[in-house]
Amino acid sequence: MTNFNEPVTLGSSGLVVRRMGIGADAGIPAKALEWAFEQGINYFYWGTRRCRGMKEAIRNLAPRWRDKMVIALQTYDYTGLALEHTFHWGLRRLGIDYADVFILGMRNGPVPERILNRARSLKEKGLVKHLCVSAHDRSAYRNHLGRKAFDLLMVRYNAAHRGAEREVFPLLPEAGRPGVICYNSTRWGHLFDPRWMPRGERVPSPTDLYRYVLSNPNIQMVLTAPSTLTQLQQNLKALEGGPVTAEEKARLERIGEHVHALNPSANFDFVFSALGPRKKG
């Protein structure tokens, strides 16, 4: 593989996407998203922070191009009481009839059957095409995979947090393998922040960090959350670069180990997992 520009299929979901999807969290404007769609980027994640720019872009694009778009909505509702209400509210806000992906977010333990049944009901009604689950506690994926209810997994993985190599990826089945989407590739921007670098180490670019993640054969797509068109254009260059070399991989992991040692706090991770990716990651 010389680059990451070719579309991929997200595992058993059958969804065809480019290898970078866009999250709304950093407030990217509608025009930037419409430009990205023209470049072939079709996965739009209207997740934690439901910003106006992505809402406008989807409302502008969907009337003509809905069948080419992959639109993901998310819920953090742990009770299930508001799950349908907030989901339908999301559809109305975006002006669409269904979501391609519905994410049960930050499920660090087994998903209660009542919540899974509500999500399945939306799928049975044709309002949701595919179910996805995310977690910060990697041990939760064993149960999630065992339920055989999810077409997609959203997994945190970056040069500072590589535990999925041991605790998630080996669990993926050969048959009916769910698609794997990576979030937080830049570790909230720390991995390209000069203040977090080891002494004398050259600062990586976000492009380097996305290439590192996409170089893992278990990951089909990476999420990015830029706030401007310029940031988006820079991040998309990762798709042109191709896999990292062995030397690049070793350097990025050396930086990742240093960054993780500076702040490995699970509490810190938990807070920001609820807010979604920061800066460009």
C-alpha cells in the first residue's frame, strides 16, 4: 500500500468510506465539510458536541447526496429513558430520515439489555442501519464483541495508548468481523504539542499521528475533529502519505511513551472521553 486514499469497507457493516471521517466536536464550519465531501470524505460524526457547522452541511448535502453519505449519531444515555427521544431529535435537526450508524458511547461495562433492545428497535424500524459501541475501558470490548450486536467498534488508539493491540484487536473474529474506527489519534493534541515532547525530540505533525494509526491493519478508519478548513486540509494529507516506516513507528512510540508517563491518569482520560477528541484528533 503506497497511500491511504482508497476507500475501504467497514467490516461486516458493508459501509464504504474513505479512511478518515470527520467529527463535529471542534466546530468545523459547513463550507469546510462540504469541501471535504467533494473530495470524497463521506463519514460525518455528529457526536458529543453537535455543532452548527456539521448540522448545516448535512442539511445542505443530504437532499441530493444522502445515499453517498455515512452519518453517525451517538447517545450517552445510560438509562435508556431518553434514547429514542434524543435520537429522533437528532434526525429532525439534521433533516434526515435515518442514521447510518448509531453509537452507544462510552460503554465501559456491559450494555444493559433494555438499552440494547431500544437500539435494536430503531434498527428494525429502518431508522438505524448499523449499531456501534465505544468504550474507554478496553476490557469492556470482550463483552461487547461477545454480544454479536455491533457492526462497528469505536476504539481509542494512538502512539501513547496502544493497549488495544493486546486487549481488543486479538479478540476480533475472522468471520463477521466488525469495522474498527479509531478516535483520539493525537491524544487530545498532546502528541504534537512541543510542551509534551521528550528533550531534543522533533515534534510530530498530526499527519504523522494519523498515519501511525492507519498503519495498524486492524483499523479501517480514523476520526479527525478539525476546527478550520486549513486544519482539515492538513489532516487529510495523512491519506496521501501511506504507512509509517519502522523508524517513524519507533520514534512516535518513543514520544507516546514519554507523553503517557507524564500523565497516565485514568480520571483525566475519562473526563475527556466524554467530550470527544480535542484539537485535530
